[in-house]
Amino acid sequence: MRALVAIPVYNEERHVAEVLAQVREVASDILVVNDGSTDGTSELLAREKDIHLIVHCRNRGYGAAIRSAMGFALAQRYDVLVTMDCDGQHEPYRIPVLLEALTADTDMVSGSRYLRRFRQDSEPPQDRRRINQLMTQEINERLGLCITDAFCGFKAYRVAALRDLDLTEDGWAMPVQLWVQAAFLGWRIREVAVPRLY
């Protein structure tokens, strides 16, 4: 099974080298989507060896970066795409947990920071928690899903399933569009618990 780990980055000079070092411990194929960074991120990425790199000349948004990663995974014929953030919220050593959960009868595994508690959990900003709760509830009621975390970016996708998506949202609303389309397409979805790190 060929798996690609994709990391969208925007002004992540504080974290990108460490995150890449940690990802290399569990994955060999890594894609970084540099979404128009204006700090030292581009210079740091230029020093990195053995990564695939997509550069957006200007900041296009989280959704656009994820779409670029999906397009790359499809074009290069990977079997699985893992997406994760670069701000320290996702622990790379949990990538195998996502991959193990992506069984033959699953199209997407989504991390959940609210499925269970971990010792290292931290409290999210109240406005983020409230918005996530409201949107997750709305998604479940309208789409007949049973998810607990609508906005966790730590995911594993079966690449073949990505062909049926028609994502157009460039910004942070992309996950909502993803859930709507996944439900409409009848995707088989599983959540796995991940720590809540802020």
C-alpha cells in the first residue's frame, strides 16, 4: 500500500523542520504544500531532502492546499493520502493508527479530539470549541452522520474515493463541504481518537 503524508503549511517556520523530522520516522513519502508562506518557511523547505513540494505563489487557503494534495495523490497513483497540520496539533507517530483504521471497507478515517480523553489533552479556545460543537451537531442532523469532530485535519483517505469529490471551497469551510459530499457519496467513514493539543 503506497501512502502519502501531505502537510499544508503557511508561515510555519517555527514547526516545519521538527514536524518533518517526526513524520520521517513513520512515513517515507511526504508532500508539503507551501501555501504562499511569507516568513522563513520557504527557505527551510528548500533545505529539506526527499520531500515532494507544491508551492502556491500566494496564500490561497487551507481548502486549496488540501485540494492540491488530493490532486497530487491522484496523479501519482497513491493508494492512501494522510493529511495533517504543521502547527504541532497532530502527533506524527499516530499516522500508523490512521492507516490501520483505513480497512478495505473504509473510505476515510478522521481524527477526533473529542472521542475520548488523553492525558496530554489541553483545552481548546472556547469560541473554537463552541463552533465545532454547533457545526458537528448540524452536520450529524442534516447528513445522518455520527461524527464527533467536524474540523480535525488529521485524516486518512482512500485515494480512489477522492476521484468522486468536487471540492471548490478554498478556505476553512472546506471540511464542511467535504462532509456534505462524503455523505452524499455514501462514503464509509470511521473516526479514531487523537489527543487535543493546542
